[in-house]
Amino acid sequence: PAAEPMEVQEIEEVEIESTPNLIREPPVGDVPPTQHINQVMGWQSALPSEWVPIISRDSQRQRRQSPQGPFSDAYLSGMPSKRRKLITSTKPQGNLSQVISESMATALGAAGMSSGPEVDVIAQRAGQDNTLRAAYREQVRTTLRHNLNSNPDYLPDKYPNTAKYLKK
């Protein structure tokens, strides 16, 4: 018997430009944020008026989002052990002296110094140097202060221990 051709369903092609319900948004960098928000679409009329500025602000914030910070220990503890091990392998381990020593050894290796007793001595002394440890603590505090000051969701009254730490 002769094979019959298979029936196929043709999918109708739709041009985006001719479809009134689909809105093509220009790239964010080409249009000023306020103009972009006004152009987006009529979604504002479908929502309560007090929601519109919040959603617009969140939309803009998500477009210029900074890179993901490190995961918290609480978040990591909920992950499968294999994934947790992969993520935490790059996280510095130990007390401050060990972290500074390991960081110094890594930096010296990246600078081209071959590993050996000299590198170990330099790294160990760096970890024991009180001035370097104080500078490290201050850098952590400065970085944290900068990150929290630029975060609109951070409220010092809500996190009094953090606010106290940053005032030191």
C-alpha cells in the first residue's frame, strides 16, 4: 500500500508590528527611565493607582541590579551537600589570621612568586600583623557600610546590631 502523507497543522505566523496587544520595548539604555515607564503599556490602568509607582520603581531597580553577593550560611545550609561544597570551596575558612595568611599566599602566587618557605613566612607574618588585621577589619566595615547605605531596603532601626557595628 502507498504511504499516505502525514497531516501537519500549519502554525499561523504573526507579525509583532501588526499585533496591537504585543508591545515591543526598546532597550533600556536607549530611552530615559521616565519616558520608558510612560511608554511601556496600559498595564497601569489594570492595577490600583498606588501600585504603579512601586512596580515602576522595582522594574527600574531590576534592570540595573548589581551582581549577586555571596550566599548566607543559612541559605547554604539548606542546599544539597555536593552543591554546598562547590560553593563554599571558594569562601575563606578559618579565623582572621588564617584568612589573611591564605589571601597573602594566593596573592603572592598570582604575582609570580613561586611557593616555598619564603612565601609561607611572608603569608604567616601577614596573618599575625596587628596593623594588617585592623586594616582588614576596617575594610570589611567600610565595604559593608557602603553596601548598606546604597541599599534602600536597609533600615538601621530594623537592624540595630548592624548599625552599632558600623558606627565603630
